[in-house]
Amino acid sequence: MTSPTFPVNPPLAGVGAPAPKRAPTGIRNMVLSLLGDVGLPVAAYFVAELLGASAYRSLLAGTVVAALRMSWVAIRERRLDVFASFLLVLFGAGFILTFVTGDVRFVLAKDATTSATAGLVFLGSCIIDRPLAYYAAKRFAGPAGREEFDASAGTPIMRKRWYRVSLVWGAGLLTDAGLRIACIYLLAPGIAANVSQALMVTAYTVLIGYTIYTARTNAHTDHD
């Protein structure tokens, strides 16, 4: 397994927009992204385990599915931006390390380290003019919503939102990584692998729920 992409952006792109009907599309895009980036690799892991594969081979199955998913997205979009490049570098390093050893704890620690690295990048990006959440939102706004996104991206309320979401995602990913690392060394390898998947799904579900909730709250505030 590897850490999935970070779909913080669909609801961000529609915050403050004059047409509230865009919000459901953004939420739908976020759910679909979560199912693809988190659900498919986790499902591959548990299916492999149910078929009798070892914990290591099950984790490997999840990693391969994640690689296929990312390759398909890259081919479909045919472009690289700041956010996509960050994801590819992060995933590529973890993918290579997955094949270095057959030790389950090593693979799990690698996954947790990947999440921690992503969290640090989210937090570190808050010291620059455009935090990572901005590039994520811009990427998922898509061609149809790019004009609207560009029109609102520089407003004070949106700039504040980029930083707040980046901080929350950074802190959330670091917390997830810390809990997963603790499980790796406190639990038996097989149990740790299952708990690690559950923690990852929980962390991303909570973070995405936070993003959706705040997007709706801000949208209602703007319209009021």
C-alpha cells in the first residue's frame, strides 16, 4: 500500500462562487477521488488477504493497484502541475522501496513515512505565497471551473482557506502517520497491517469530511 492522493480540492474550488449548484459536483468528485485513491488499494489488500496471500503480498497488491490507478490518471490528464508532480515523486519513492525487502514492518513503516512526508509538505507550504491546498484546488477545478477559480483564488477569504486547509491536512496526516508507526511496533505484523489500513481510511475520511463541511459553511456564509 501507499498513501493515496490528497483530494482536498473539489469543494475548495467552489467556495465563494455565486452559483451554489456547483457544490454537489465538487462533493461528488471528492467522493469518487476517495474511492479511487484510497478505496481501490485498500480493497486490493483485503481481497488478497482473503484469498490467502501473506500480509506482505497483500500490501504489495495494494501498492500495485495504486500504481495502476496513478498511471491511468496521468495518462488521462496528459499534464503535470505542482500538485501532480509532488504526488508522483512521493509515490515513486515509496513504490521502489516496497520491493527492497519482504519485511511487512518495513512496508508499513514506509507507508507511514510517506504520509508523514506529505503532512510535512502541507505544513511547510504554509510559509510560501501559495500553499499546497491552492495547487490541489486549482488542479481539481478542471478546465470548466478554471475561470471561476482564478477569479476568486486571490481573495482574502480564499487565501485564508488555502492556509487553513493545508494546516489541517498537514496535522492530520502527521497524526495518522504517528498512530500507524506506533501500531507497527506494538502489534503483531499481520494485525498491524490491518489496523494500519483502517487508520488510513479513517484519517482520510475525517479530513475529507472536514473539507466538505467547511466548504459548505463558507459557501452559506458568502451567500448570506
